[in-house]
Amino acid sequence: MIGFEQELNQKMMVFLAVLQQNENYQLLQQTQNLMENDEKIQKLILDFEQAKSNFEEAQRFGKYHPDYATYRRELAQAKKSLDQEPLVQKYKQSHKSVQALLNQLSIRLGTAISKHIIVPSDYFGATVTTKKSCGSGCKCSS
């Protein structure tokens, strides 16, 4: 068993090396590095995180918290400001592409083993349905 795990680990390292050559993966890494060094984006991220923290605290009390609506608006505005940055948009798109690639790999691995294995699907808006029923009426299809 240990030999199999070592072989699997070696093959996974080869796969990772191939993945790192993927254009979308490289773009993801580049945009992440650029965002980490961009003062404006870092400020927008901090503003978003603060707004999110404030809203989550107010959300514990729901609409009865005196600042609930204010914090909700501030969070929406902080998210909008961050999402409107071209570099953030490029990062999110490359992240979505890499995630889709990994989802496809999970689907292929899972279905190659058994049609009854439930594999990840519908991450980040992916429209992949892979859950199948065994036909016995059990809950494996839900």
C-alpha cells in the first residue's frame, strides 16, 4: 500500500508540474502577485474585510441591529469597488478557469472509478451534473 501511495504522490507531482504550465494557472499566479503588490487593491481588500466583519457582527441580530442596513450597504459598496478593478476581474476569471479544469479532473477520476461516486459539481457556477442514482430508491441521488 505504501508503494502505491508513493507512486500516486509522484504522479500527482507530475500533474502539478503540467498544471503549472497551463496558461490560466500562470495568469492566476501573475494576477495574484500583482494584486498583492497593488496598494489600491490591498486597501480595497481591507475595506471589504472590515465591511464584511461589521456586517457579520450586525447580522447576528438581524434587521434589529441599529446599523444593519448601513453595514449591508457598506459591504455591497466595498464588494462593488473591489469587483470593478480590472486586475481583480482578471484574477477571478483565471481562478474560475483553473477551478473548472480541476472540477473536470475530479469528475473524470470519480466516474472512472464508479458511476456511483459523487464528485464535486457546480462550483463557481459550473453547470455540471454528475450525481447519479443507483436505481434502488435510496438517497444516493440527492
